[in-house]
Amino acid sequence: MHATHLAALLDGVEPGVPETLDLVAGFDDALVPGFARLTGEQRTALSALAGAVASTPLADRVREAVEKVNAGSIADEHLTGLAGARTALLGAVHDALSSRLDSALGRSRDGWAPAAGAPDGSVPGPVPDNLLAGSRAWLRELAIAGWHGVDHDVVALAARTVETLLKAPGLRRLAVLLDGLAAELGASCPVGTTGRVPVRRWADLWSRALLLTHAAGRPDGGPAVAVSGRLLVLGVDVHEHGTAVQMQVHGVFEPVGADPPRLVRTSVSAAKVDTIVGPAVWRLLLRSCPVLLGALAERRVLEVTDLPLLPGGDLVWRDEQARPGEPVDPFATARLRLAEALAPPVPPLERHPVRIAEPVLLEGYQISVRDDGELVLDLGGAGLPLDVARLPTCGPLTPELVRASSACLGLVRWEDGRWLLQPFAVQVSGKRGITQAHTGDWALGPTDPKVAKAEARAGDAVAVLRERAGRLLRR
């Protein structure tokens, strides 16, 4: 699409969004000193949260929760009610922003259909109640102590719970979330002396973890459906942390039969250490998904058979059920198929503004540089910032290539109260014609000779660490 078509996205602020975010911010501020040391202003903020959901099914539960917390009687069900209200408000913001984006893109979205068998659309599964109760106990301790009351002793309380959760496959998501929150808190201890607290982020993690203790093992939306067809890759978004890396592939799925094409995502991940960076992170995944990585590097279509498709549009990747097809230009795929592809619905617990990441193709734009160095797409008078800080070091895409580009594939995001575009592929016109750069180009190894030589000199860190781990296991 022409870049100016997105100008409507930047025309004003969606009604009600700033006010709703202010309500959420008031709740988040109350978690800083903790619910045992609320100020008058923070008690008012909690009451405002209850007022915001007064016309919803959450009304009675949240009103009671606020009364109990203000009275100093804090139980798990009260905290769950507050976390639910906060999540519902952010879900409303997500829906308003997502609807605005779909309208600007002219994109159709599938409706959410709760699974049969439970009033909330959940599907019960075998979950050890004692593990969930232990998780809630630690989260309750955080809420009472507040971020400023967190010390190493409080953080240490999570260790045994996380260790036990990791042994239960159905609780792996909750375990990783709690482990990550505990690690961030531990790195900031004592939090009370920290100059800046990531209030929104930690409140997000706390609320989501608390709700997962009730939703763990109960994936809403029903079971996955086995699908077969062609996966046309648009690009890959790299999520890298010191101890983990995830490759999230966005694409258009053409199912066998007469069903319309759909926008899908599929993700693969691996544990890592913080010394494995740059192109070396791909080698962590090469053994488990060589077909997927080969398709990224060679820009090929993927023929898949009976892959599970979750209700939220995520393909559960199984490399043995895929084979590479013919080479396909992702930009051609976007021009021909992106506009007609049906976008997936968003599961209720996933409805959060930071979750918005919609693939788009933009052409016919100009890029300017602001005084602070930020790159901005000119959309006919409006400016769409380019989020080049997210560009991974494991691929050839750089801010310089983005600035020189004439076409861009990327993800439209909403962050810190504004829309951003995160590139994952660009076309650049030069003396040798039009060239492309994609974040997945080095999935089978660097193609830039200089980078390849630097990698060779540094040695294979992944192989060394695997060999050392093997020695330890043989002892």
C-alpha cells in the first residue's frame, strides 16, 4: 500500500484511550508503595478503577476488592479482581486501537469464538492447585510489599515455586513469566533505592501472572485445528534476551481448499547465554528447525501438512511436517496477498496495546531525520516513527539501509502513546538495481564476507558451550 494510506492512523487520538490509560496508571502507581501503604490519592485511584468497570460483569467483584484492600484485608480473590479490571481496561484500549488500525489498512479480522464447555470459553485441564496457590502467594506478597518493598528475601521466595512449575509442562508459560519477573526484581534490588521503577511493565507482568494462575492449563478458544497448505513468509521478528531468543515468523497462509488466505504467526525459541549474540543465535535453532531457517535464508515458500493452528492465529511449528518449496519474493507476496488475507482474532488475555504488531507493506514514502536522530516516514504531512532500535544484530538490516529504502515490510506497533513501524525487510535502489535485506537472511549463516570472517575469528561459541555442557554431563 502507498504510505500515505496510513495517514488516517495518525489523525488524532482515539476517544477514551488517554482517559483509560490514566486509570490504569493510577492503579500501577498504587503498586509502587504496596497495598499496605496506600496514600489517599492511591485509594481514590483504586476507587476510580472500580468505577470504570461499574457497568460490566466485574462490577461487584472489583468494588468489593477495592473496599477490602482499602480496609487492609487483602486476599487472593481481591487481587485477582483488581488484576482482571486492569486487564479489561487495557483490553478495551487494545480493541479501540486495533479497530482503528484495521480500518486504516482496510483489513478484515475474524471474530473471536469462545470454546464450548465453560461459561468463559475455557477448557479445563489437569492443573496442580498447590502450585498455582504458591504462585498466587508470592504475587500477593509483591502487591502488599509494593515494588519499593522488594528485597532479595522477597525475590528468593519465588525460586522454589518457579522450579516446581517448570516441571509441569502445562505451567511452563506461567513459570517463565514468574522467573522473568523475579529476575528483573532481583537485578534492581533493593528496589526502594532505585532511581526509576518500570511501573507499567512490572504491573503488566504481575497482572498477567496472576490471571495465568487461574487460566493455566485452560487455553481459551478451544483446541488447535490441523491445517495444510502453503506458508508464504513475510518476515521474522527477533525477540532476544540474555537467556533466551525467539524467532516469530509472520506470513500469509494459503490453506488447501477454498478457504481464504489468513495472516498467521509461528514462533520457535531456544535458551541461550548472554555471550551468544549476533548471527550466532541462529545456530541455537538450526538443529531443531532447519527447514524453517532454510526457508527464511533462501526466501522460499513452505509446504506444511497438518500443522496445529491455534484460535489466535499462531501455527505451532513442527519442522518435520514442513518442506521447502519454490523461491518466493516476500514483497511480491505482500503486494498480491496481504490485502485480502484475513487477520486472526486476538484471545482475551492477549488484548493489550503492546501486543499489537500488524504486518504491512509500505511504498512511495520519504524518510526524514528528526533533531534527536529518529527516522520518520513522511505520510503526507504526518510522521510515522521508525522503530530501528528493534533491528536485531543477527541479520543484515541496519538503520542506514532503512533510511535508504524505497519499500518496507514491517510491523505497525503502538507504544508509549504513539504508532511506530518496525521494519523487518527493505528494498533499496542502487547502481546494481533493486536489492533486498531481510532480518532472516543470515538464518543459515552470514552472507556478508566481513561478518562471516569476524564470526570465523571469534569461533563457534554455540559449539564450544555444547561441548563443555557435554563434558559436565558425562562426569
